[in-house]
Amino acid sequence: MERSLIKALEKWKTSPTRKPLILWGARQVGKTWLMREFGKRYYPKTAYASFFRNTRLARLFKEDFSLSRVLENLNIECRTMITPDDTLIILDEIQDCPEALEYLKFFCEEAPQYHIICAGSMLGVTIHEGISFPVGKVNELTLYPLDFKEYLQAMGENDLLDTLISGSWELVNDNHESYVNHLRNYYYVGGMPEAVAYFADHRDYQGVRDIQNSIIRQYEEDFSKHIPPNEWTKVLLVWHSIPVQLAKENRKFFFGQVKPGARMKDLENAIMWLCKYGVACKVFKTTKPAVPLAAYADPSSFKLFLSDTGLAGALSELDAEVLLNGNAVFSEFKGALTEEYVFTQLLADRATAPFYYAGDKGRYETDFLLRLGQDIIPVEVKAETNLKSKSLKFYVDKFDPPYALRISMAPYIVQNRIRNIPLYAVCRINSCLTEE
């Protein structure tokens, strides 16, 4: 299995301004595998240490500060002689020893010759008061579930992948049906590494769903372990409401749909917790499509997406036959799952959440807004091949963007300023925006 982020890690290794690296990401997205694989490929030696149930290791960072003492003990812990520049130091599950985060500042300032990378599945929700996060002293990257490009490679479809990223829309369109078949499978399998690896080997849909349900159970066990009892129920309610919220024609998150009478103040901590845990993400509505988009964001109006399309389907209990055959019963949620898919691809590709726009009293909604330099590009998402779009036309007529994108199951086509990008080619969006 190949992960695109390894290229970013290679750049980090050779950067003259390299700092200790924090690798963010939800549980089971493959952080440990990526760090160890990176060490295997690019370093003569790798010193791996995990804080998981390792009180001996944690004590090293809780005693009086001493980089030399920590390095000496890491030599013993990792059974590796750590030497500058040619050893990758990996500190895994660092959420179990937040004090180790403070040491990253000193590695940056006093020992930059050591290459150090750390990760932790619960890091976003376990940093607490009294622990000083090393602001400005670390580099940061985020690992997401496998995107569609990585999925194709995992399925052994290197030729299709090369064609997809080649820049030749003629060749891409010639393979349209093959891409669509793989995309429908990706909707079901998603990008969690264990599910993808299992499907690549067995092509067994039920086995994939069993893995997804197991991941969901493990997530929910984490909820119960790390959330105060008075908040746990709210987190669970929000978590299970996300697919329901997205299935509405208006995908805006409604607090009252989670629990009758609930308001923003009742659920905002639960939503924030899920976002910090890495399994959900907000897409804010903007009141004005202008740069910077964040300045015009409405904090009370947002859509809430899951981090993985496969887990969204599992939470919704969609079976493979309904999903892959396009059963009429599935028609309502099809649009929601398609928008969920596009969101995950945009997030993985651009490493930042997009925004959306709703105007004219909410009658015309633009699914996503992307920034290209000083321009704002509207994106409309269609689940099938219907290219009619009143909302996108409304936006183009009102705001006159240089381009507009419509993402659908139809092949690539240019209609004046509107470019239809196939759903399987969301990864080509950045290049499409600059093509004449």
C-alpha cells in the first residue's frame, strides 16, 4: 500500500528548516505504518518507541529536563544507537505522555540535528492545561484515509491511476466506465487502510463492512473512555446523527434534529470533540464569497461531514447491493454520500476544509467554495449525469467567477465557464482550474 503523504515526509527530511514533526490523524488511518515505512525507506536506522501502556518511557519525559538523558534512555528503549542525521526517532501514541510534546521545543532549539517525528490518535483531545504546546517549534502534517488515487493504486490499477493524473482528458474519458465501477466500490469501501487492504485481497463486501463496524465500535469505546459522562451521550447522538443530517435536502446541521429542543450551546462541545478527534469536520457557510473566506464564515451555519465515506455508509447501514446498483430506495442518500465523498477528496488533496454558500433565502446553495489565488471558485456536486444546475447558474450570474466546476458522473466536458469534472477525477481539480 502506498500513501501520498510519504512525498511530503521526504521533503521534510531534506528541508533546511526542518523541525520536529507532529503527524495528526484519526485512529486507524495508518499513522504508525507510514512513520515506520518512511524510516525504512529513507534512513539507515529507525528508533521506534510507543507510549502506549509504557510508563517507563513516559517517566523519561516527566523527570527533570535533560535531552542527553532522554537520548541515552531511548537508545535502550529502542535497542538502537541513535545518531544525528541518519536515525529517525519515532514517538508513537504521544497522547499518553503529553509532557513529551514540550521536549519537541528543545529538540528544535538545542538538537536540530536529530530527526524526530511523533503521532497520537487522541492527540487533539488529550492536550490539556499545564502542557505547553510547542507553537512555532514543530512542523505538522495530517494523514487522512486513503483518497481515490491511493485506492486505485491499492487495487493494483496503476495504469488507470497514471491515466487519471496524466492530463489527457481524452484518455480519461475512454476509460470512463472502469473509473465509475471502481468509484462505486470506493463509496462502499472508503479509505480506512484495513478495509482497503482486505478488499484488495478478497473483494468481499461483507468482510469490509465487518471491519468498518469494528472501527466504529472502537471509536465509540474511545468516546466513553475520554469524555466526561455528562458529555458522552451528546457526542454519541451527534456522531450517529451526521449521516441523517447529510441525507436532508438542506444539508445544514440542525441541532434540533439531534435532540428535540437542542440548541447550539447544548451540542457545540460534542461537535468540537468529534472534530478534534479527527472523525468529523465542519464546512462553514459564508455570507460573502470573497477572500479570505474565513472572514465571512457564519459560525452558526455549517455542514458536518465524516472523515471517511465507507464509515458514513456503515453508520447508515447501507448494504452493498443498494449502493452499487443504484436502487431507487437509495436515491435520497445518494446525493449525500456523493457530497461526503467529494468533501473527503477535497480535504485530503488541499489539507483544509472548503466552505459553502447559500443565497436568496437559502433557495440556491453552492455545495463548496474553493480559493484559487484571489478568486473564489464555486463547486456543484451531482450524484449522477444530470448536468442541469439552477444553483450554479444563479451563483455564476450573481458573482461572475472566472470558472465554475460541476462534479458529476458525466465525463469531462467544458460548457463556457462551467467545467464538468467526473467524480472520479476530483483529484484533478487544482489543474482544471488553471487549464485554458
